[in-house]
Amino acid sequence: MVTELISRVPEPCECLPYLIPILVQRLGQPDYVEPSEEIRLLLVKLARQLVEISGKSIGVYLDDFVKILQRTIVDSYPEVKKESCSLASCLSKIIPEKFHMQSESLINPLLRSLTHQHSKVRICVVEAIGDVIQNGNNKSVDDVRGHLAQRLFDQSQAVRMAVIKVTGEWLLNLMDRYSFHHKLIPLLLTGLTDEQPQITQVATGFWHDIGLKYEQENEKDFKDQMDFPASPPENYPPNTTRPNLGCRMLVARHISKILPCLMNDLTDWVVATRIQAAKLLYPLLINTEEKIVQHLPLILNGMYSSCKDSEKEVVQNILKSAELIGYFVEAEVWTALILEELSKSQCPSVLMVLAAIIKGCKQNQLKDHLLVVCDKLASPDLCYTTKARMLAELVKCSKNIILVSKEDCVSVGFQLFSILVTALALSFPENNSDVESQARSCLCDLTLMHHMTPGSCQIYAQYSHRLVNKLKENYTDWTSTSFEVRIFETIFFNVGVDVLPELVDDLIEVMCCCLNPDKEDQLQMRMMAMLVALLSQHMSKTAVHPLRHNSLLLLKKIVIPNLVWRAGRIAKSIRFSAISTAWSLFQCGCISDEDLMKIIDELLPQLMTTLQDDNKNTRLLTCRLLIRLLEKLSCIEPPNYDMLHSIYPHLLTRLDDNEDDIRLMVTNVFLAYFDALNPRKYDVGLFRAHLEALYKGLVIHLDDQEVKIQKAVFDVLMKAGLLDKGLLITELERIMHKHRRQNYCKLLIEKFTHKSRK
């Protein structure tokens, strides 16, 4: 009723002396509050109506209205809060000259309501703060800035939009805005990175207008730049609109005040704060351009720290900003700073920043600094690590160097090859990283840049010898855990059969040193396994094996010394590896008859020793090797019977082995053995004692518990009997009555008796 009356009377100001005291009594008293929410709301609406109708004359009652607002802004009823905010805004706009003195009294109540659970209330409070400070005391910006910054994390899009609009209006129209540029710019630029396009669009519009106004207000300072505008940077981020001159100069003048706070926020314990700070860095750098040089150490240190963050979004935004350094800063500047940091601390975070900066560079900018960068990346201090993240970043740096420098990367091809092969060697599948696949992909890219055939081993042919020579600088000091050992292995497993011959001399030199029996056992096992793998990997029936011409040296310097018996489990494994190497040499056809005769006197005694080895596999492989050895000896004229006669006592002993597999294999050795004796040339009369010993040792096993052993020995005696049938028959008749199973004895007597008659 009063509201309706006020709107109709010709002079509503005359009612103010009667109405204002009542409003103060009902709404502005500390010890009494109108209990009805609806009445409080109507009273606040009445107060607003009085302000709107009265105009400037309401200034007399400013103190009363401030008392009312101090109470109603923090009212428990949301509608009263919203109406009170509207009243505060209205009051500030109508009497700004008087409101200036009282505006600070409303800041605290407004801030208390800024975190209300209703988003519409928060919007009204933000807008009210904007008007109260715009038309009141500008110093209150300091009090509200932090609270408004928190509202930029608000889940409500409308609240964030309100903050951006208020901040934009302040930067455009605030009386004392020059004093607060460095405090307000971060708030507005945060809107440029908001996830909502509408907010980004509004913030962009405000920022553009602010820049234009700043140009106009400082026309004298920028006259030269405006009259003779410099051409845009040659290397500028794609799909990015360059800010106007005013925006760039505004940020450049205040970046020194903004950056320290931003760097501090990057290490905040609240994840959302770190993410927002990381996002803000990008528009700041876009607006600062080449003027970030003087602040580069601070920026880089902040980036190094943030790239260690566990939150992926923080890291992604930091790396996005790091690319801008490559666009705007000369390579000479950032290379000096980053390489110095890499010398002090070998951290993946530094490499992450470096990779991002390189990505933003242009080919001609990077060209003159490729060597110093790649030399540092290829240094053992950085490369020799098993940390998957470190290796991944080294590969990423290499990838970006190849991507940016294109054909120029050929000048540092060796360094890049060294980095990538090292990453291949030191990456573990159990690290759940794709380092290996990325490194191989980069090697393919490097191959293409050298104009070589993709997927070929040509890149290995180009640089492997040089890398091996580098590794050989300290090969006498290698241990099983040395990084060089794994790199050495990786090179030889990837070079291909065409390249291996060029590296054989280096391989033999290193192998002879590392497989010395005095070396660490684990190192010997590792290198022996590598040698066996190489022998098997390049085995071919048509091509000559790359190690063919060095086989004698391998046997003499590596195999035979490591066949010598030594106590211990590791020594047992080394003997097996050594016999495996010897077997592989024979299998791949590396041992010629001439080489065999040179080494047989040294090799055979060691084989007789390994025939008695505790390791079943060693004994088994020795038997196979003896078969191959005897096959070669059977072709050599004249036969060396003294050597052959030294073998059979050891073979007879193995027929009593506790493993049937070994016993069966020994019978196969005997088959090859009797072929080597050559029945046509064997002097039975001269060597009768040896034959008697052989026959006696063999016929016993015709009564073996295992049927398959009986059959195998029978086959051996069928061949052995060709040397002296009568002697064998005599031995069979002598012992047959002692056998439980005489069928094989009778069969042999029958066959050889029949042959004798013929």
C-alpha cells in the first residue's frame, strides 16, 4: 500500500523523513530484525523504490541506507540478499559523489554473501561489488580481488561470467584502474581460457576494447609503434589471433608484478588453483611476446617445477605455454638457460620443457644451435638412465628436433642416433612405457631425413661403428650393470647381417676382454648369451656367417678358457654358455676343417671335462658337439687314432649317466665315433686292446633296464662289429649267460656269424 502510494504522490521526497526512520527501525537495528521474511523483502523493495524515485536528494539519508544494507545483505532469506544487492548498486549509481565515502562499509557484508549456496545470489553479489567499487572507493579492489578470483573456480557458468564482466568493466572504466592493472589483468585473462565459449568470447571482447582504450590513453608513448607498426613475428603460433598493441604493451608493463604471484600459484596445494594458474600462463605469454626474455629464468623455473605435477592437466597447459618460448625467444637465449639447468639437475621436467620449446621453434632458428643441444642430450649424464620418464622425454626431444630441423638434423645424425639407440637399450617393457616404439619410430624418421630406405639397417650402417668406438672408451671397466653393455647389445642385435661384418673386429675385441675368466661372472654370462644369440640370429645355409673368419679366435680366446671347470653355480652357467657358443659356431658353419685341426688339441680335453659336468644341458650339448666334431674328423686324412682313442673311455662312463637322455645321446656319439675310426683303414691287430675295452664297455648295456638303451647300444654294436666281428662275437659269448635278456646278444652273434661265413 505504501509502495503504491509512493509511486503516485507528486513529491515523494517529502515522505522520506517519515519512511526512512521506520525502514531503519525494521531493518537496520543490531538488536531487532523484522521476523517475517516476506515483510523484510517488501521493505527492501520499498527502500529501493525510494532511492530510484528520490534521485540525488536521497544522499541525505546515505548513512541510514548503509545501516540497512549492512544488515540486509547478510540476511538469511536469499530474496532479501538479492534485492539488497540491487539496492546497493542503485544507490551507488545515483549518488556516486557521496557514496564514495561509505562504500567500504558494504564490502565486508558483500564478501560474506559471496559464497552463498545459491548461484543467483552469488551473481547478484558479484554485480553489486562491481557497482559499489566502480562508484565508490576504488581501494576496495585489494579487498575483493582474492574473493573474485575464487569465484572464477565457481561451478556456475553465470557466476564466472559475472566476474569477467565486472573485471572487464573495471579495467575499462574504473577511475583508479591504472593502480590495479596488475591485479585485475590476471582475472580477465583467466576468462580467455574458460571451458565455456561464451565466457571466452566475452573476455576476448573486453580484452580487445581494453587494449584499444589503453592505446588511445597512451598515444604519445606508443606513437612510433602506431605510426610505424612492426611486422608480425615471422614465427607465430598458428590459429591464434594476435592481440592489439595496447593489450601487448599493457601486459608487458605489468608482467613483472604478475609473474611472481602466478609462479606461487603453480605450486599451490589446491589442484584447481594450479590448473588455473597453468592455463593463465598461456595468454600472458601470448600478450608479452618477445618481451618475456627478461623474465625467462623465472618462467622456466616455474615450468620445471610444474612439469613434475601429478595432475596431467597442469603439465599439458605448461607445455603448451612452453611452446610459445620457442616462438618468441631466440634460440641462443633459451638454449643457454636450459642446458645450464640440465648440467645441474638431470630431471625429466627440464627435458619436457625443452621438447616443447623445440616444437615451437622454426627451422632456421634452431639450425645453428642443433649441435650444442644434441651434444648435451647425447651425453652419458643424461642418457644413461633406466627411468622410463627420462628416456621418454629424451626420445620426445629427438622427435621434435627431427620434426623441426628436417634435413638439417643430418648434421647431428650421430647424436640423435646415439640417443635413440640408448633409449632402446635402456627401456624396460615392465615400465609400461612406449619408449621402445617411440624410439624405433624416431629412428625411421631419422632414416628418411638421411634419404635412406625406411625400415632398413642403413642408419645403423652409417653410425654404429662410431657409436661402438665411443662405447669402447671404457670397455675394460664394464660390469654386468654397465649401461654400455646394454647399448652394445642393442647395436649388434639391430645392425643386420649386412652391417655386422664391419663391426666384427670391434665385437671380437670387446668379447675377448669381457669374457676373460677373471671378469665378473654376470658380465661373462651376459656377453656369452649375446654371442650365442648373434651366432644363431645370422645363421644361413647360403651366406657366409659374418663371424666365420674369426671363429678360431672365438674358440681360443673365449670358448676354451670358459670351459675350464670352476666351482659355483654361476661358473656352471658360464660353462653352459661357452659350450652353447661352440655349438653355434659349428652349427652355422663357421669352423673349417683347417681351423679345427689347429684348435682340436686344446678343445677336446675341455670337452671331455664338460662331458662330466653337473649340468645336464651342458653334458647334452657336449654330446651333440662331439657328434659334429667326429663328423669333421671322419673326413680328415689320415685319422688321428691316438686322439680318437682318448675319447671313448669318457663316452663309456657317460653310458652310466643318471639321465636317459644323455645315455641315448652318447650312443649317437658312438655311431659318429665308429664312423671316424674308419673300419677299412683301422689296424685291428695294432689297436686290439682298445677294441676289447670298447666291446666290453658296450655289451654290458645290452642288458640295460631301459629297452630304448638296449636298442640304441645294439645299433652301435652293429656298426662297431664291422671293425672285428670275431672279437665282438667272442665278447658276446663270454658275457651272454650273465644277461637277463639275451635276445640282442643272440641277434648280434647270428648277424655277424652269418656275415663271417659270407
